[in-house]
Amino acid sequence: MTEELKKILENAVGKIAGDLGKEIPDGFIVRLERPRQTGHGDWATNIAMQLAKPFGLKPRELADRIIAEIPFGQTVEKAEAAGPGFINFTLASDWITETVRNAISKDKDYGRVDSGKGRRVQVEFVSANPTGPLHMGHGRGAAVGDITASILDFAGWDVEREYYINDAGLQMELLGRSAQSRYFDALGRGEEAPMPEDGYHGDYMTEIAASFVDKYGDSLAQKPLEETVEFFSVETGRIIIEMIRKDLEEFGVTFDVWFSEKSLYDNGQVEPAMEELKKRDFAYEEDGALWFRSTLFGDDKDRVLIRTNGVPTYFTSDVAYLKNKYDRNFEKLIYVWGADHHGYVPRLKSVNKAFGHPDDAVDVLLIQMVNLLRDGKPVQMSKRAGTIITLREIMDEVGVDATRFFFVMRRCDSTLDFDLELAKKATSENPVFYVQYAHARICSIYRELEERGIALPSIDEFDVSLITDQTEINLAKAISKLPEEVEKAADEFAPHRIAYYATELAEAFHSFYNSQRILGVDEPLMKTRILLMEAARIALKNVLVILGVSAPEKM
RNA sequence: GCGCCUGUAGCUCAGCCGGAUAGAGCAACUGCCUUCUAAGCAGUGGGCCGGGGGUUCGAGUCCCUUCAGGCGCGCCA
């Protein structure tokens, strides 16, 4: 629909350029936008303002000349110059028929676009250390990552979701010693293996230790402590990862790949990555350590890759991991990180450049903090005091649907107030219910139709001439926006756009529903409205699928 | 000290690559159920887009500066 309009405008502009003997500037493209004001028609363009100077005309004058070249009829019903030089278009009502036909025939695929062109993209998210349960912040990252991935999939990308398990390094050893200590506690021999200074104290550690006792009795206490640390570390990590995996699965998030940091070392992928940096002269040895020349990329000092004592830093793994990702032929890499890691972004980008990859192949989504509100007051959380709120607690309290929706309701780079009371409310104040309710209402009408023995009409029975009410037109317009919203959300990695769009779509439906009846009107009109409603149901359903929120048939 | 994020209606936030009279939701107020789900709809009021400068036909949007809040600046992860 907009493609045709663009073509019409390109032709018009071309003809005028010819008449004037002027050139169209390089890189010029016709852009169409949705006017903010409904009174300004369906679409608008600012080409007259853009071309005024090169054409040597006043914007309004040029706008009038462009309009004079437009063939009215099939596509465009009305075009008028407005404001400083906009051209506003009202489309012929065909677009409504097209929208309804399109939605119903594509059904589950309605809203899919192909801006991704089948390119491979990896979204790596959550990637929490396997040292404890996921908390709120991880939850937001999980929702943002998962929904971003869904959006990209809908936009025609070939998407892989990946969880990077930080199972190498000192944290894991600390975890092992903590588990070991709890294990001895469980045997009543706590003094033999004291809890390390910064050990993991959570209740889950006690439970894990108990499971070791169940499984191994006191056999693990027979050997010297140092000999079993590794075992405790690996096994505890495995148990916690499984716990995390279950929580995420219940949260509606599943990964294609669980990638172990340790495997980079076990499979010898770290050394070659370091060698490549050295070969390209981005790494050098000094003072017994291996350094990355981050100063070449504006960092204030070079950064250590391999410490003097021979132990690699986390940065080392990340270099190897980045290389590994490219080896798997991804064209685009998306990292979802907590905003507290933002200082690390330039370093990752630097490595990316050092390897000779385009800068925009890597995108890092920084997720700001979540403030949990109960009774309108922030809930104080402290790791030290053990008062961390876990993702599981939130899911259990407010449900998966509301949790997911709330986590993507705001732009990622803005801190999020998560109001527990609001998330649980079953009123229109709560956007999740508002959207789901629209879907349930439609399904309710279907039940009524079934009872009255009325079948879903065929698309050919849609009669656009019967669509006269503004709420009907607004609903059709909202439905027609799904593909463009998906494209924009994918383009910007902005899942919140879809949450906003979902609300807008639901609003258009509720408004229509309240003002017009479906049953009890003349049959042709009833059929036309049923088809419009069916298109709305499909759009709502697909949007909820993208968000990973259920679409209830009854509420 | 340096860097990143944020600052828009009473509250929570949208605002796309600079465009028209800055938008939602909530809260407040007024209406709407004998008919498909009122968990809904319609309407009203509410603004120095943190402040100051600049860029230009045009700035909430871009640049500089300043103020306020948050978060980072290890051979920790």
C-alpha cells in the first residue's frame, strides 16, 4: 500500500525534476510518516520541504506541483499541502479491505516482515553466573532479550538465543568452597570447612549441600578438602544452572544454546584468539602479563588479558567468545547486559574492531535497574542482608504474563519502577489485563456466534462500503500498523515499542466494541464487522505471542 | 576527577533519520450497562519538554555548557 504511494511520488518528483531541468539529489528517498494528528490524513511526506532548495521552489509551491502530478483513484483519494510544506494523503478505502484480507489470510504470520532478510543474528542474554538464583534485574534482561529475539524473528532474521555460562574462574571455586562448607555443616562437622570470607550464604546453598548428603553420605568428607573443591564447584554449578534453566523455562524463555565459558578453555579456543590479537599487534607482553592495546581505541590505559601469574582475566574469555561467535557465522551480535557493565562496552567494541569486524555488527543493550515497589514504596534489597528478590518470587506473586509485560514496558535505558500492586490488579490500569481483555472479549463473541450457529464469513463477504464509523476505521488502522511496528522495533531493538503498540491496538478494539454492535445488525454489516474483528483478534494474538504473554479466551 | 544513562502533565512514561497545535496511561472531575464480558467506553481540565547558549526555513529531538538523580571507572566478574 505505502509502496504504491511511494512509487507515485517518485514518479511525480521525477517528472517535475525533468520539467525544471533539475537533478534529484543523491541519496534522496521518499519517506512516508504517520501524521501525529488524525486530521492530517493517513500518511504524510516532507519531500516538498526536502526538495524545495534543490528545485529552487518554495516548499508549498513544490507541494502543489507534486499534488498536481498524482493520479487519484485506486490508491490515493485525497492529497493536500499543509503546514510548512507537508503533503497529507488520505488513502482510498481499499486499504481497509487489504488490511483485513491480509491479516486473515496470513493469520499466524500476519505482521511478519522481511527486513532481516534471513541474516543470522545471535541474542545473548541473562548469562548470569551459576552461583545463585536469578534476581529481578536478570528477569528484566531475560524479558528484554527474549522479546527482542522474538521481534527479530518476526522481522525476518534467523535468530539464535544464547546463554553464556560464566563457569570459569575464581567465582566458581568460591562457589565450590561454599558448598563444601555447607556440606560439612550438614554433617555436623562445620568447623572442619569454614565458610569463605565472601562465600555464598543463600538458603539454596544449604539445600544443595543437603542433596549432596542424600546422594553421597559422608564419602565426600573422607578426602582432603582441596581434593574435593573441584567436584563441589562443578556439581553445584550444574545444579544451579539447572535451577536457572527451570526458572527461565517457566518464565517462557528457552535458549537454543547454553554456552560454557569453561569450554572455551577446554576446547583450546582461547590461545588462538590471543595469538590473533598478537599477530595483528593489538596485544603485547610486558611485565610478565599479556596486554590489550585498548589505548588505540581511546581507552585511558591498556588492559590486561593474562595476568602475571598466568591466570587469564574474564576479558580473555570474552575475546575468545567474540571470535567464537563470528566463527559461527553470525552477522549480527546482540549482547544484553546490566547497565552496571556499561564501562565495559568500549572494550568489547575495541576487540571487535581489532578483529576487523564492522562496528555495527555488535550491539549492546544496556538494561537499567529495576525498582520494586510495594504499596508505592521501594523495596530495599541488599545482597549482604540476603534480601534479594528473585525472579521466581516475582513470577509466583504476580504471574508470568504481567512480569514479562512490565519488564518490557519501558525503554531499556530508563530505570523501571515495578509496581507489585499494579501488576496484580485486574483493571484497565494494568496494561496486561487491558490487552488480554480485548482478546478475551473477541473470543467471547465467537462463543456467542457459535451458539447462534453463525460461522465465520469468507473474506469475500467483507464490504468496505459498510465501514463508516470512525472507531471501525481506527481499528483497521491499528491492525494495519503491526508490520511497520515490528519492523521499527526490530530496527531499534526496542521491545517496549511492541508493548506500547499492544496497548494502542487493544484501545482501538475496546473503543470499537463499545460503540458498535456485531450481533443484531443487518447480516452484511454483521459479517463485515466479524471479519474486521477477526483481523483484530489475529493482530492481538500475534502481538501477545511476540511478547510471550498468554492470550486468554476467557477472563 | 573521568565516562555512561536519565530529566517531558500531579504520578509513571512514549515521542522514529530534526518537522505541523508536544502525546498516552494512571490519578481528578462529568457522563454511559433491559441487548455480544463495565476487567470496558466517551468527555473535561492539566505543560517554561531541568536551566542557559548555539546550529537552521524549523529543535523535546543535533552540538556546547550548566544543574539534579542513578550507575560505572581493578592484573574482580
